[in-house]
Amino acid sequence: MRPDLTVRATGARELMDDPSADRGALARTYLRFGVVNRLVSRPGLLFRRDVRPRARRGGIRILDVGAGGGDLCRFLAARLRRHGLAAEITALDPDERAIEWAQAHDDGAGIRCLCGTTAELVRAGETFDVVFSNHLLHHLSEDERTGLLEDTVRLTAPGGVAVHRDIARSRAAYMLFAAATLPFRRNLLAGSFIRADGLTSIRRSWTVGELRAVAARGWSVRGGIPFRLELRREQGR
């Protein structure tokens, strides 16, 4: 039976969010995120538009909220090194399993890995030039989303930017992801949560119009390719 994609499936839960999720499957999921996110999340765009211009003015601080296994942090670290630019990159996640995996697979990137929340960083008085999240918004309740946006405003330094990126829900996105991952379910994606959780993520995600209707004042919402959402706020100097 085809899922109803006319409304958000807020009651659906991703397998990897289960505290008792199989550790082996979780590790294989983190490992494959690097490939999947490069294909669907366009981290190069984040680097070109928001990270590189600021890093060219001097060393910057970057925060990845809900970093998971830290693949996007490692991607940005590699791009910065390639361009001879300096940045301190922090991977933040409340799940100690994710942070343990990120630390064990840093591969010399020098990522600062923290198990905690944005509220804790706010209380510590930290600020960053680029604050971003990837595929986090659809996990959150209304109160959690409100808290995240308030925290990231406080965590963004003058002249900085906060960017929360996610999937745009649509039947086309669901069917394309289902078809594209089907040939790999017994090899590349075998023993991971990528396919099942990816389909659940799309069902839980927003449309551009839905997110725009609930976006806090000062935040802009835009869509992108392929099936992307972006909630964005520039911090004035």
C-alpha cells in the first residue's frame, strides 16, 4: 500500500533513533551516510556559498547540529584543507553512539565531537560563524523545533549564518528514493538503516509551503534540487 504523502507522518519513527537499535547496523548506516549525503544533500553548495566566503576572511568556527557520524564535518574539513583555509569544526549530537562513532572515524580531520545539545552550548556562551544541520528538522516536535531555532540564533556570531537543510516531502521524492535504493538493498545498503529510514524521513518531512507557514520571524525558507528544503537566517554584523 502506498503511503499517504499529503500530510506529515509525525508518528513514524526511524529505526536508528531507537536506543536499542543494533550497533552493527547503526555503524553501517553511519559509514554509508557519506555516500548518500553527497548525493542528496549537496554539501558542496553549503561550502561554496556559506563556508568558503567566510573562511577567506580568516579562521572561522563551524557547528553541525545533529551531526550523526560526522560525515559532513569531515567533508567540510577536507574541502577547507584543499583550499588552504582554516576552521574549527564542531560535531554536536545528543546520541552518544553517534559521537563515539564520529570520534573513532575522524581520519585526521581534527573534528571537535561533543555529545550534547544546542542549549548547552548557548549556556556555555559559544558562538559560531556557520551553524547548520542536515536532515534534523523532520525529527523534531514543534517545541523542539522552536527551541532549536532560538538556540541557533544565539549561537550564530555577527556576520554568520544559520542553515537548517532537509528533504522536501513529495510523492516524486519518495518514489525516486525507493527506486534508486532498491538495487542496493542487498549489497551496498545491506545491514544498514539507510533505505527504511530514508523512506520514513521523507514521510516525516515538510513541504516548502508547510515549513514557510511555521517558520519563525527572521527565517527564510527555500526549496532546491533534488527535493531539498532550506531554513536560513543571516546574522547582521
